[in-house]
Amino acid sequence: MVYKLIKNNIFTKSMVNVIEERMSIIYPGNKEKVVDVTLKEILKIIIINILVVSVILLYGKTDIFYVFMSFIIMYMLSKNKVYSKFNMLDIKLLKQFEKFLQDVRFKFKYDGMIDEALQEALQNSDYEMYLQGNLLLESLNDKESDSYTYVDIAPNSFFMTFYALCVTVKRYGDKIKNDKSLFIMNLSYLKDDINTELLKREKINAMFMGLTGIIVIPLFAIKSICIWGIRNIPQLTDYYNGVIGKLTIVIITVITLIIFNIVMKLKYPIDFDNNKSLWVKELLDIKWVDELIMQHISKNYKKYYRMDMFLKSIVYKYNVKEFLICRIFKSIGTFILSTVLIISMGIHKIGILGVGISVLLIACVTICTYNYEYMMLLIREKLLKISREEEIVRFQSVILILMYMDRVSIEVILEWLERFAIVFKNNIERITDTLVYKGIKVFDDAKDDVAFLPFERLMDCFIASDRIGIEKSFSDILSDRAYYVEKHKQENDLIINNKALIAKFISFIPICIVICFVLVIPFVYQGLKQIQSFTLI
């Protein structure tokens, strides 16, 4: 009853949907567990937010500027709590999966039967891995369904790789290469990849520890500083409670929100931000809204076609229509909110100059909001580019699984790569769609489009396979993979350090602004005023 109440509530249903969707991936087939975990997380978030808002409103009372601040803090704390939970469960599942692979490897080594190895390994698995293993086994043995079904519901690329490995063994059997089982050899590669990912996640957690607190805590300090300042220098009342003081609160809060979102993008995986907001879909379900958006897109077709291609290239959660409506309605909401806040400040009462400043501020804030989403996309694009080599290693793992199997064609390999692709998804899809009528030339075109050396080498292997066969053309892929894995491990440390350095630098901006504009400048300003009032005798 409580769950239904929270799920249908206009303020919480979107977050419930996000958490429930992720929990359904972690706990497949167990609706009761999904509801239980989702409810517990939502209740924790609600309790934390109630306590936080109570503290802020206790100080700020019914001041609209502190109410605005409390909503922003609620959003930041809720998002951080949700992402932290997702990350914790991902790490937990990967550790269980690593142990599961060891058991499968041990069982398969002796009897060579994949189904029996999976079933026996499941008996010693922890709960989350047991659910995933059961689902994987069901997908492998379901002859009526599409063999790629599990790929669409797998929790991450490591499970997808393992599933691909199991499918090939069931279809084509295991092969012995250089006196070694290909299945066992590929399991070892997969286990190493998982271990690398776990080390990366744990290092990121350590490097980013406490940054959310550093970002948010300065907002709590503003009112305390104001109260302390007024008690010591009563003349500061006009500054803190006037236009400048209120504008300072709003600016600091907005800057804090922007910095928080950037740090979240640097810290957590990109797929944590793949849930569509329910209100976007609900707005597009309104016929006249949908028609207006389509008319606007039609009038600027070339512009929005390029935008659509860009959104696909970065694997964004929204299509161009959804992205446009998201920008427009967020801008409208910001326009209304900024108008209310600026009117509350009383800037317009100063005269014509005050009205002009008010209009300028509202226009600037609205335009910035409209472009903010696009700026976040550019950050996403940069982060995806960092992951390009990691995806090439993932492609190489899939090719190593398939290349030695009889009757495997280029089309089959591309079909699997398309399932695994994130950074290069758009490119692989284009290759698959045009291979039939363009032939091998499609790989040359892909090289020109991407202009990334590891990807180009992969395309060269596909080109060569037309002449010398798949196994020979990809014969160097094992040594290439070892090189890129080692290179990526070294680069991972550098990337994480750079991300953490940026995050730590910008995380201290809110506290510096609070100290400067709430503590130092008001006292200096008042001190200068008092010096000017002194007269020499």
C-alpha cells in the first residue's frame, strides 16, 4: 500500500521508476525483492530529505530563497543516494560474477559440458548471482526465443560477453587451440577484465570520497553566517536581507547544482543516466504539444537532423523530439521560477533601471538553462571518447570467441558487435545496414568516419577477411588485445586521477564562493563604510 502510494505520487513516481528499473535488472524475475529494495531506498531518501528541509526551513523559515535552496539540495542528495546504491550493487554483482566464473571454469575443465557447469556453479552462488545465472541458463535453453534475448536484459557487458561465449560453445562446441580450451582461455580473459573493472570502480570511490559533502555543506552554512554576521554587525541586515544577499543565495545554489551534476558525470558510469523522465513522455502524449514540436522540427529539418545524429552518436537516452521538449519545458520552468525569485527580491522597484536589470537577468537565466542540457551532452561526448579503447577491447573479446568457430561469417560477428557497442554503436549499425549493397567498401568508409587507430585496425581485419578468411585476418588480435588491455590499465589510472583532480578542484568552488561573497565581502564593505563615516578632529 505504501509502495503504491509513493509510486503514484507526482513528486516521487519518477524516482521510483528509475530505481525500480535498475533493481529489475539486478533482481530479474523477483518482483517482490525489486519492490522491497525500491521501497527501502525511497523511504531512506524521503527521511533524509525531510530532515534536511526541516533544518533549512528552521533557519530560513518561509523565505522563498531558502525554500528554493531546499529543493535543490533535496535533488542533489536524492540523486547521490540513488547513484551510490546502483554503484554498490554493481560492484557486489561483479564480485559474485567473478567467483561464479571460477566455479564454471573448474567444472567445465573436467566434464566439458556447459549446462552442467553452469548448474553446479549456481549451487554455490550468492543470491544476486543465482538470479542472473538462472536467467542466463533459461535463455540458453529456450530454443523458441531469439538467442540474443539475454543480451538486451544483461546487467552489463561482462554478462553479455559470457553469454556470447556460452552460446558459441552450445552451437559450435569448444575448440582446442595450442593445446588449450578456447572456452577456458576466454573465461580467463573475461575474469581479468572484471578484475580490472572492480579495481577501477573501487579507486574511483576512494578518489571521489566525501566530495558530495564538500559541495553541499556550504549551502547549509549560508544562513548561519548571516545570523552570526548580523549579531556582530547589525548594519549587515540590509546586505544579507536585501537584493544583493538574496541574489547571492540564488547564484551560489545554481552554481552548486551545476558543479554537482558535473561531478556525478565524472564519478559514475554513463549508463546510470539512461532513464527517461516520465514527464517528457507524458507531455509528448498531449497531441497539440507533439504537433507543435514536429512543426518546429520540420521548419529546421537540417539542424535537427544533425542534432539527431549527434544524440545517436553519444547513445543519449532521448531522441531529438524528446530532447527538444526537455529543453523547452525546462527553460519555461526556469523562466517562471526566476521571475518569481527576482520579483521577490524587489529589483524591479528600483525604477526603469531595476526593471531592465530584472528582464536581463531572467533572459540570461532562461537562455543558459536552454543551452545547459547541450553543454552536458558535450561532457558526455568527451567521457565516451575516453572509453573508446575500452570498447575496442570488448570487441576483441567477442571476436576471439567467434573467430575460430566453423560457419561463422562477417555478418554474425557484426551482429554481436552491434549488441555490445556503445561508443561505436552508430558506426557498427551503419556498417550492418549498408554491408549488403556496399560490400567491403563499407569498412573503408567507417575508417574515414571514426579516424581512431585501434578501430581502423579492426576494420582492416574485416577487409582482409574477404580474401584470407576470418581466422587468419584476425590472427593478431590476441596480441593486440593484450597490448590494449595493458595500455588501458595504465591509462585508467591517469584518467581516474584527472577526473578526480577536476572533481576536487570544482568541488571547492561553492565553499570558496560562500566564504568570499557571504563572509568576507560583506564585512569588508561594511568596514569601508564605517571608515568613510569617520571624521578627523
